[in-house]
Amino acid sequence: MSEADSQKLNVLLQGIEGLQLTQFNQRRLRADISPEALPALLALLRGRAGYVHLSAISCVDWIAEDEFELVYHLYSYETKILISAHIRIARDPGVYLSVFDIFTPAAFFERDIHEMYGVYFEGSPDMSKFILTEWQGPPPMRKDFDSEQWVMDTFNWQDYHPDWLQDIEQKGGGIVRTPESRRGEE
Amino acid sequence: MTQNELEKIEISTQPKRTNPLANVFDDLVRFCRSRSMFMLHYCTGCGAIELPPAMTSRFDMERLGIQPMVTPRQADILLITGYVSIKTLKRVILTYEQMGSPKYVIGICSCTVNGGMYWQSYATAKKLDEYLPVDLYIAGCMPRPEAVMEGMQQLMQKIKTGEADSWKKYYSHYDYYLGNQQQLFGNNWQTPTDIIGEAESYQLMGPQTLGEHTKILQQVQKPLEPLEMKL
């Protein structure tokens, strides 16, 4: 990021309260901001600084801190800089504002996050099921959802050494070296 | 009914006919059937990458009489190449039920046997033979084209001797398969194909064709409506 770019950005963003900008390298910026000020930041960056591409919204479940972290990745084709705006919202009730009115593609990302984490975005056009149309359980990407336990409760497993395998073994096939016999070799 | 009990049940194969000429004819039909198989490869996962070399000039499956086919109604083999997510499983079952009998299912890769490397995932089905009768598994992650060819030859052998009739199992034990499907998809699950009606027409009704799960199906079943055409 050149000196001029940096100065422009600083002038543009000086009105936003509580904004913390960290620069990682020439093309990566991290912005930590309060949830209330995020729509203003996005609108400013899109309208006045050429950050027209919302390339993704990602979500992190910080279960120990009882918070969700939402990260909005904005890219500018003119300065070729990626800004990641980080906010933290309370895990319960997990409700936030949609930025669909600023970036239209946000609808997809928000629908996806709603499905995977259960975060509800107010004002998003469609919060119905997206990819997991067959899923009835809790949002599966939450840290308190134990995928392994759920799988153990739901599915049956093939036997490790079923009867029909013995026929195959007599013909020279099957499991040649069991895990027990291989233990200690490595 | 557990899987072990299911495996023990033998499907009564067609008894040998008394007319020796008819036997010769039956053998001929089975031989021809085993040498002209059309394969619908439902490429669910990564195992599909081993099929192009198996089908093209390097290993040349066509010399065994196996060809890829584009529609389920014209295909004999349903090849499931890799992990089956629950969403995909719905489509696999719809495809399987559309195929004309006799039909064979081959599960390729460890994922169809036991979930494979996705065993912890909430989104993939683990044992394919709980939902469909599988004739043959080709294990491996992924199996090489040689293994695929070997499996195909075994299937051909099974067809020639008349052992490969697990498609009859789907009709005679429909209640078991439907129960497992309902467990994943909910009790409102229904397919456009009338399996019970087909079982009656093929005379393949068994003691386990109807049961508690088919009762649920008959309660919730809605008659099919023509698709709405819109521009």
C-alpha cells in the first residue's frame, strides 16, 4: 500500500468510531470494528474507496468467549487491497443486521452462515435452507455440535472382519496385514 | 432386522427348468447379459477419476462389453464411485428405482463400504447396502483401474452363474430398505416409483416386502402430479 493510498483511507475512515486498522503487508488490511459501525464502514468503503467486491463473509464460533466473529472480506480492483472487517456479536441470541442493501451477494453468504451457525441476519431476503436441505439437526458448524457423537448415534457400521471376508481370504485376498500386526513397526 | 440377518436370507433363485433346451436358452441369455452391460456411473466422489483410464484405450473396458450409458432407464449397472452424501443418496435411490431389472449396483471406494475418510461427517451416509442392495464392493481409496476391471469380471462371472440377483432383494425386503431411508429422510419420504406394485407385477413379493415402514409410506403417499411447465 502506497503512502498516498494509506493517507486517503485514513482521511476517509477518520469519522468512524472505534475503528482499529492493522496492516499485515502491502495488500492486506485488518479492520476491527464494533457491530454498530460496520454497515457505515462497508458503505463508505464501497461508495467512496472502490471496494466493490464483497468476496466472502466468514464466521468463527468462539465458544469459550460466548461470541461469534463475523469477517467481511472486501476487495478493491483499483488498489488491489483486501480489507477484512472483523466484528464480534453475542452468541446468544446470535442476531445481526444484513448488509444485503450494500452488497447484494451478501444474501448467499448470510444464508449459508445462518444454515451452518444459526446466526440470524435481519433484513436478509431469504433465510431458508440452502445446501443442507435434508438436515434436521442443530447447525452443524457450531462448536457445541459433536459431529462424531451424532454419527455414532445415527449410523451403523460394517463389521471389521465379517464372515464373507473369510471366504475371500482363503482365496488369497482380504486384509493381509492387520493394524495389530503392524503396530510397533514404525 | 439387522444386516447380518438380512445376509443370511437366501433369495430363492429360479429353479432349473425341466426342459433341457430351455436350460440351454437360459444359459445363453445369461451369457449375453454378462457380455453387454451398460454402466451408469453416478460420479458421487473422487473414485470417478479412475474410470476414464478404465474405459478408454489404456485398460479398455469395452473389450469386456461394458460401455457407459447416459440414462438410468437404459443402464444395467449403477456404479457409485465414492462418498454418498445424504443429499446425494436421495438422488441415487431415485436413479436406482428408475433402472429396469435386472440391475446391479457396484460400490467403489472405501466410502461406500463404511464412510471411508468421511466417517465422522454428519453429511455422508456410511453403509450403502443399508439403503440399496449392493452386488459388489470394490474397496480401496481409490481402487486402481485394474481393481475396477477385476471387480467387473467378478460381476460378469456372478451374472453368468446366476448369483447376481440382489436386485430381487430390494423387492422382497423393501420394508428394511425403506425403513433405513425413512430414518435419514424423514417419514414423508416417497419416490415416484411404486416399488410394491412392481414387486407384485414381477411376482417378487416376499414376507418382508410389506411391514411397518411401508405402512407409514402408504399413509403419507401422495399421488404423483404432472410437473408444472413454465417458461
